Amino acid sequence: MDSRYAVIVGYARSPFTPAHRGALAGVRPDQLAAEVVRSLIARTAVSPADIEDLILGCAFPEGEQGLNLGRLVALQAELPPAVAGATVNRFCGSSMQAMHMAAGAIALGAGDVFVCAGVESMSRVPMGGFNPLPHPGFYKRAPEAYISMGETAENVARAYSLDRAAQEAFAFDSQQKAADARASGRLADEIVPIAAASGTVTEDGCLRPETTLASLAALRPAFDAKGTVTAGTSSPLTDGAAAVLVTSEEYARHHSLTPLARIRSVAVSGCRPEVMGIGPVGASKKALARAGIAVGDLDLVELNEAFASQALANIRDLGLDPARINLDGGAIALGHPLGATGARITGKAAQLLKRTGGRFALATQCIGGGQGIATVLEAL
Amino acid sequence: MDGVAPLGINSVGIIGAGVMGAGIAAQAANAGAKVLLVDVASEGSASRNAIAEAARTRLAKSEPAALMHPGFLSRIATGNIEDDLGRLAECDWIIEAVVEKAEVKRAIYRRLEPVLRPGVAVSSNTSTVPLAALTEGLPERFRRAFLITHFFNPPRYMRLLEVVAGPDSDPETVARVSAFADRALGKSVIQCKDTPGFIANRIGTFWLHAALIEAVRRGIGVEAADAVLGRPAGVPKTGVFGLLDLIGLDLLPHVLTSLRAALPADDALLGLGPAPELVGRLIAAGATGRKGTGGFYRLKDGAKEVIDLATGDYALARRPVPPAAKAARRGGLRALLAHSSHEGRFAFAVLSATLAYAAKVMPDIAADAEAVDRAMRLGYGWKQGPFEMIDALGAGWLAERLRAEGRTVPPALADGRPFYRTDAGRLSVLDRNGAYRAVERPPGVLLLADVKRAGPPLAANRSASLWDLGDGVACLEFHSKMNALDPWSLAMANRAVRMLPAKGFKGLVVHNDGANFSVGANIALLRVAAALRLWPAIGWLLRRGQTVFSRLKLAPFPVVGAPSGLALGGGCEVLLHCDALVVHAETYIGLVETAVGIVPSWGGCAALLAQLATAPERQGGPMPPVIKAFEAIATAKVSKSAEEARDLGFLRFSDSIVMNRDRVLAEAKARVLAMAKGYAPSPPVKLALPGPSGEAALELAVRDYARKGVASPHDVTVAGELAHVLTGGSSADVIVPVDEKTVRDLERAAVLRLARTPQTRARVAHMLKTGKPLRN
């Protein structure tokens, strides 16, 4: 195997808590991300001096998430001054994109150790930002370029004839899997305790283990009075940060680090904005082709659950096995801090490969504006 | 409001987390105090503070809201009486609000007594137990610290506080508690004697009981009784039976029993006899009123039903309007009481007995007639107290009628003198010794009613007047129906700007003593003009309002708005053009124009934008003030308190909130004087508006609301116009700041377009007809 492959050496995240009412609403996003990075470095015992760059994903990099947040997080995490920092925005795909950039740099010989992080405080910087200012002429010509995410979820539900019951069954499963994972302690390893005004936050706050199919059926449509998508079948607005340590395979070997998985292939692709939820289909097909494997070779999949409708459409189009998807629950239950989710699901997929002894994993997500991003991981 | 420290009370402990205790806790939190709410410890539950915690949780959801701001909940800590005596002892004022049983209360006092710090006040919120009984057997140290503070339900909204000091109460402690209740809690404090039921419940219970007995005796229907004893008598429309349902039928026998036990045998209340047997049956059946399965009224399958007092059977409510009630609309209280109908005679029987009772007991229960009147206005929501009613009827007329029926005429009524008179412009009242004495207002209390009594206005027309508040400060008063603003209101504001400097005035307060500051522009004018297609007339009225309000803002003297109650639409726009606001805590502000299918167009959009754009705490970039203004206006959001109005951006942080309504005018006047020296109008604000880019962003948001089913089709149209106005129109560019006039021009153009739509005209007509918005 080519030694310029990148490997995932460690993964950590903050608790994910609901925006505005959750325990992390009062915590600044830069501080939140720095805490997670600091903990990741400590847990992996990598030498901070060896880190080339901290690449940080964030979907609305303004206000407290503004300036060059990547650099500020590196400084706040007390990484050596020589460690660089960059902020990258591909909306929900931002921190997976950070990993792709690290893997690319490693392949190019442009560094050996990268911190790939992501953060979003949806409490403190609203989705859409403080100053939404679409191009008025372009908006008239192509309003779908600025379409709201909920509307795209309805479009996908309609296009794939996904009724409420199907979406709710999917959401219910996600809640059950997440509740099981938490109850049996399978989430504890990845969570970094965060100091907040109310005390130290150690647990996720979005989970609703009490959810039943009946309680889901009772909700009103969230985006379209005549639609099928509800708050229960959508990922909640969330505060959270996640980080993954990506190194060259060679570096990991020489420094006795234990990699979780190899980044085997990556891809991004666009789709029509009004059905952005199907973005993972094109991106995953490309990534699988680049890895030279088929869907049937995948042992597990982390498929981001922006909405149940969109996840179900991806499962259908890609022919995924539902039993191998989101083993510890997905974003509908855990939450979806936009910039942080890519690092969470890719780090999670690597961790799960190790835990289950599988060989190939796919992590993929849809992206507002009409895109998909995908990463194929391989066990070492 | 913060900074209660100068009053010597910073923390309030409340024992008893029932409806009253929790409500008092909320009002103390509203006042800025640190609050500890305790109840008995819960054994066997997860928390020993479970009872107080549950009460605290209920407060957050109470309707009408007990808290003036959700954030104030954090000022209320919880505990229990077993474990937290030490924490209670740290409070500056401890209020006991437990069950009305003297022995239970005394047991609590005995536990408190050893831990009391010197200077701490302890009071009971009892409504029925005499102070003497409460302090029986307690040491002098405790009796010095002790008094009764009787709140009315709900404690946030009812302005009356009856205070009873005992012979041993430390006067300084009583004064400290009274001052805190007045200034911080916003209560009108009445010092009462230690007599059963104090003032309000003594008279109020008599009135309720008399009405109940007379209605049963005379075979008057429940609805007819409320129809004559409610609005026509200047009483809330719940009347008597509706009020009994509201407070709970079970309360009346309880209060009656304790009053009977304490009152002298010859008291007229005892003479009324026991409660009708029906009441006992209803209570036994759980029909205790709104909190039970219904009472005299009930809702069944969505329909309102009313009980037959004779049979106890329910039938559909018919909402009758007896001729006596109609007569009162034209001829006032006297026409009601003189009406020869069955209901008229019933009204006379109840009210004449109540008024005579008030006149009889006044010397024993209060310092003077004014205290009794104020107690009934603020404790029972009567428009006029019993002595004001007697004056309205004529004391001689009432005495004559009583004599004609062979009833005893109380000495206070016997000579037919009015209870109030004006001596050299000052209000005097008959005191309990039968002498006229000037009504004294506490320092810091200035009532427009007193100013009006003192002399003629500086200027007046049918809708507004200008008054001289003294010290070179004038007051602009609106007094049209519901204080709706019309061309005459504008003319008076305009006159103030022209006239005041010439007459040497230093500044102006905009204030009135109506229930509501102003419900907004008189939209009947809009309806007529639109129906006649008099578009230039509408254009003129819009321009006129903009011009006058701008002049207020640019006047060479400070203008301070001092509202209470509703300040909607045009009423809010006036305030947005004031240089500073001194706002009663119970002020409900909003730009509600979209409810009638238009946008604020007397400069309200421009002024709110300017205020939000210059707010020190605002987010950067052009959109945050635009979004905030858009959300408030498009949803016609009305604040549920002055504090919430601050959140919405209608108040600046430099504006002040006054808890006691009676102190608003004096405070506003003081603000004018403080600003007057070296006053210069604030320089015009330049607005960096986003133009079509921002408009597109708002349009996207509106589209989402429409899809969600939250915005109706015409909501979308109106919101589109509003977005256009607030973003500065098609030629606005964020790098070219504009002045407020640009936005005002857009306001007028938008309303002229909207007024031509049938949907807006339907909204205006519907609002005028029903008082409710049409969602077309």
C-alpha cells in the first residue's frame, strides 16, 4: 500500500446539545472547538509540534465564528505557534472537506499531521447568518439557489413518494439506536466534557429516547402545511464541535500511533439545489468507484440524517443495507451542528470499523445548495 | 427594574408556594428582588423542595404571565421550610402566604422567631385572620417585626395592597415595607385598620353576597344580574356571578364564615343571612367555578351555559340586555338604579345596600372615603368606588330613596353632602369624622386627574389637550375614544411644538390617565377614505402624521413619552418619536398595523429602524435591525410588559420602567427637567439599508412562512410591502446611507398601494366591526 495514504488516528467531539435551550448555548464556538481539539491532542498523544495545519469546517463563519476561526482555535487550543490554521466552508460538508484537504495534502507530501475539526453554534450564529443578502437578480432567476432546507426535504419526499409513516419509522429507529448507544456507554468514549456556566456538560442533549411512533405521528408539518416532514423527522438545530486527527500512514507507524482506518477515497459532486438531499448519491458513487469497490463491499455506512426523507432516498438510490447504517444513531437523534457533522460521522465510521472489525465504510452527507460529499474508509 | 437597594429590601422570602405565594414571588422577582420561595418539605419525592419547584415551573407558563420577563425566573430560588430557615432568615422581608388558619401561621412564626435578624420584616398575606390573632402569644420582638400585607389575585396585575400594622408593629418597618410595595412592587398601598376583611373584601363580600341573595329572592336570572351589575354599574363585565366563578364558589362561604365570626352582631352583612342553599350544592358537586366543573356558568361542548338559580338546571346562555342596562348607557348609574323594571329594582337593592354599608362602616375601616374608593377600584376593578358612585348618584337622592323604603340612612349620608369636592383646584374628601380634608398624594406621585382639577388646559380640542404640569413642563393628553389618534390629536401635538417654546415651557410629557395610552390611529378614517377612493386624503393624513411626529422629535425641547396599558400602532409611533421614555411596567407596545393590512406609516418603520440601528448591543451588518423590525411588525407582536418591549426594541436601554403607575407622570416630568438644560434634538440617524438584496432575503423567509401555513395570502402581500420599506426600496445600496425621510416616503407609498386592495379594506372593516384581525 502506498505510504502517502492518510489515516484517521483519533476522533473526539463535544456533547451535542439543542440550540438556544441546550447546555452549550452559552458557550462560544471558538472555545468549544478549542476544548475538543485540546482533548483530541491529549488523547492521541500526538506531538503538537508535528502538526502541519488545523483545518476547521464551519458553515456560517461570522460573528463569534468569524475571522479565521481555524487559526484562532489553534491558538486557543495552545498548539505551538508554528501550527497553521485555516477555515473551510462547504456548509454541512465542511469538516469532512477539512479531512479531504488533509488527505490531499498528505498525498502531495505537504505535511504529515493534520487536525481536521468542525464547529457550529447554531444558538449564537443563526443558520443563514446575521446578514442574509441574496443577489436579487439571481434570486429572481433561480430562487432554488437560496431554497430553505425544509423545502428540499419536502421535494425529496414527494419525488421519492416517501410518506410520513416511512419517515417516522426511520426517525424512530435513529432515536432507538442513539438511546441504546448512550445507555450502553458506546457514546462516552468520543465525548469531551465541556465547561459551561451551568457546570460541566458531559452528555448529549438532543436525544429523545421517549419518542414513539405515535408521538411522531402527532407532530404538525414543520415546513409545509400540506407536507410530510416534521420536526421529528428532521435533525434539530444543534450546538457542537468535533475533531479528527489525520496523519500519513507512515507517520502513524513511526510514532506508534494506532490508526482507526485509512482514508481510501473521497469525492464531492453537485446536484440540483431543490433536491439537495440526494447529494450523497452522486458523491458516494464516485468515491466507491475511486476505491474500486461496490456498495455490497461496505460493512457500514454513516449517512448523515439531515432529514429522514433525504436519508431514505439515498438508501434507495444507492441500494444501501439499512441494517448497516448509522449503528449508533444519526443526526435526527444526536443533532446536526452543521460545521461539525462531517468530522463526527467520518470519525464515527472509522471508530465503528475498528469496533465491528469490518473492512470498508462509507461516510457521506448532503449539502445545502445541492451537493454531496463522501469518504470511503478502509480498515488497516 | 433593578436597584431596589435604596428601599432597604433586596431579598424577599415567601413561605407558601400556592397561587398567592407564587404570584407574590413572581412580582417580587419582577421588582428586581432576590426571591426565595419555600413550602413544606416533600417527603418521599426526589427533591425536598418539590412543592416550591413545581410552583416555580408553573409560574413560567402562567397565563396571564406572572413574570414580566422569562429571564426573571432566575431570580426565584426554591427551598423548604424545614431545611431552609437559615436562608429565609437572610431575606430582608419574609411574607407568609400559607393556608388561612391562625394556628398554622403561628406555628410558622414560632419557628421563624428565633432566627429573625434585627430589621427584618415579617408579614402575612392573610385576607381574613385579624392581626391580633396572628401574633397572639408571640414575643414582642416578633410583634415589632410583624404586619399584614394583603395582596390581591393575581399579584402582578392587581394594584391594591392592604397593609395592616398592629399596635406593636415597628413604624419604621411598616414604612419600609410600604415604600418597597409602592415603588418596587408598584402597588397602591392602603393602610387599613385591623378589622375583619380589611377594606376591599369587607365591602366586596357584602356586595357579592347581597347580589346573590337578592337575585335568588327576586328570581333574577344570572345573566340578567350580571348584565346590570357589570358594565352598567362600572364593574368588570364578569359582574357578580362571573366573578364568583372566577374566584371560586368555595371561597365565598369560607370568607363569610370568618367574617361572621369576627363582625359585631349588628353588622348588616350578618343581616343578609346565609348563602343560598344552591351554592352549597354546587360546591358539593365540584362545580366550584372555572377551576372546577363550572359554576353559575359553564362550558359544555364549546357552548356557554348558565344555571337557573331556582332549579339548578343549566340552559344555553342567551346574553340578554335588560332595558335597565340600556337605560344606563344613556343615563348613567342613576338611570340604572331608578329604572322601574325588575332588574332595575334588583340593581337598586344590591347597590343601595352596598353603598349604604360602605358609608356605615367607612369610619371603622378606613381613614377616609378615598381609601375605600381606591381599594374597590384597584382590588375589585370597579371604575368608581362606592363614594364616587354615591356622588355620581347624589348623596341626597340616595338618602331620599333609602328613607322612602324605610331603611336606615347611615350618618355619613344623612346630610346629603357629597363625599368629594374641589377646594381651590384641589380634591378634598370627607374623612371619618365628617370633615373635608385635602386628598394627599405621596411624594413622587403626580396624577393628571389632579392637574386637570387644578385649572383649565393650555389648549384643548375634541381628542387631545395640553396641560401645565408646573415647573415649565407641559403634558400632551389624548382623550378620544380608546385614545385613538386622529387629525385632532395630531393638531394638538403640532400645537404643542409651536406653542410651548413661546410660552417658556422647557419640555413636554406625552401621557394620559386612560386605561390605555393609545390603541393607534383611528382606522375608521382610513375605511371611509378608501371606500370613497379619496386617495389624496389618505396621503394627506399619512404625511400629516409623519410631519407632526417628526416635529415632536426635532422640537427644541425634550419630549418624554410616559405610557401605560396598550400603546399600539400610531400610539407606539408617537413613543418612537419621543426623546426618552418613562414607561409603566404594565405597558403593552406593538406596531400592529399589518393586522389591518397596512404598514406603520407615521414614521414608525423609519423610527424603529433608526432606534434598532443605533442600539449599542446590535449585531453588525445591515440586516440585523431590518430583520428585528421586520419580525416585530410583520407578526404584529405586542409586548406583554415594558420589559418585553425593551427586548423588541421599542424601548432604548436608557429608557426607564416604573413599577407604580401613579409615579409614571412625576418621573417623566423629572426626566424632562433633567434633559432640558442645554437640550439639543438628537442628530438625524443615517441608515445603511440593504436594498433589494435584503428584500430578497425577507421574501424568502415570508415564502417559507406561507408554505408552512403561518402566513395567509394577504399577509404575504403586506409583508412584501413591509420588506420593501424596511430595506430602503429598490434604489437603496448598503454603501449609500439614507435618512429616515427616505423610509417615511416608502411607508406612505406602501400604504397607498395596500389601501387600494380589497383585502386590506376587508381587514379594516373587520377590525372596526369585531375588534379582531381578519386573516385573509
